[in-house]
Amino acid sequence: MTIFRNVVFVAALAGLLAGLVMTAMQVAFTVPLILQAEAYEGTGEEGAAAEESHDHGAAGHSHGDEAWMPADGLERTLYTALAAIVTGIGFSLLLVVGSELVGGIAGWRQGLFWGFAGFSVFTLAPGLGLPPELPGMPAADLFARQAWWIGVVIATAGGLALIALTRSAALAALGAVLIVLPHVIGAPQPESHDTLVPAHLHHSFVVAVTVTNLVFWLALGAMVGVLRPRFAQGLGEPQSSLA
């Protein structure tokens, strides 16, 4: 029970702190770009179709049926922070459990290594096929995207484990194949890439999301590395070979 409690406590505290870092990054860099992109929603052909539908069905139409969204300002920031903290704690738990399976994280330097591995698995590799999307941009079928994303995460994590944790050239080669395979298969794509969102805005968003996630994962790994020695009762001595 002590081991479980310490693992959860380290993961929750590191996830909370990293989530706050992510919130600050999102408010500063990604949220302004999302707000700009939202101005393009409901314009062009989609907006005309929506307006026509509204005119024909005005008698039975209720604005209460519209999807709920947090108001701009403090409310949006609070919901952004909540989502970032919940995400941070979830990813932190995965990071702590995964690292404990191979001996734990010895310190903040080794934590940076694990953090970059998490960034590679959950952000970098999936983003090569499915880059972050802004509101108003076309997207492929949701289930197909989710299935491909999960496949990339599993393949990348398995491939990195074979490369980093084994001493076999054959297994390392298999790991490289696993990492590349989902990208050879290819990510699901929308029928059309036409969008009113400017290309430069989307490019800026992809960069902002990638950098934000990199900072988040490095902060998360470093914080786990700092916190683990302070709450390591029952967790055993960390491995130094991955430093």
C-alpha cells in the first residue's frame, strides 16, 4: 500500500505542477491562435448552409441546442487549466509507472530523458501524421484517427523500449521498424484539405502546440526525478544506467 500511495502521490504532484506549466504555455501561445481560427468558423459555404438551414427552420429552432463553450476570458482559462492538470496527472501516472518497471528515475537529468521519450511517444510521432488542427479545419473520421493515434503510441513506445532497454542489435532493429511502420501505413486523411483557415495560422499553431508539449514533458520528467527520491519509500533504488 505504501508503494502504491507513493507512486500516486509523486504522479499527482508532478502532474499538477507540469499541468500548471502547460496552462501558462497554452494561455500565452495556443489559445490566442485558437481564438483567431474560431473567427473563420461559420464563414464561407459552411456558414451559408447553416444560415439557410436556420432560415428554413426558424420556427422550431432554439439557440439552446448549440454546443456549449466556455466564455472567453477567465472561464476559458479555468477550464484550460483544469484540462491541463487532469492531462498532466494522467500522463504523469503513466510516466511514473513505466519508469518504475525498469527501476525508476534517478534524478532530474534522467527525468529529462524520460520526459523527452514521453514527448516522442505522445506528441512527436503522432504529430508527424496527424498534426494539431485548428477549429474550422477538415479532419478524417474520428474513430480512424483515434485508432491510428493509439497504434502510433503503442508502436513508438515499444520501439523505443526495444532500442533503449535491450542490448540486442536485432531487437533494436525491430524497434526501429515498429517506430516507422505506422507512418508507412499512413494516417487517415480527410476527403478534402480545403479550409478558410490561413496556412500560416495553422503552421504557427502546430509549432506552438509542439513546443508547449515539449516543455510540458520535460518539466514533467524533471519534476518526477526531483520528487521521487523524497517519496521513494518502498520503491527501491533507481537505475542509473538510463541517466
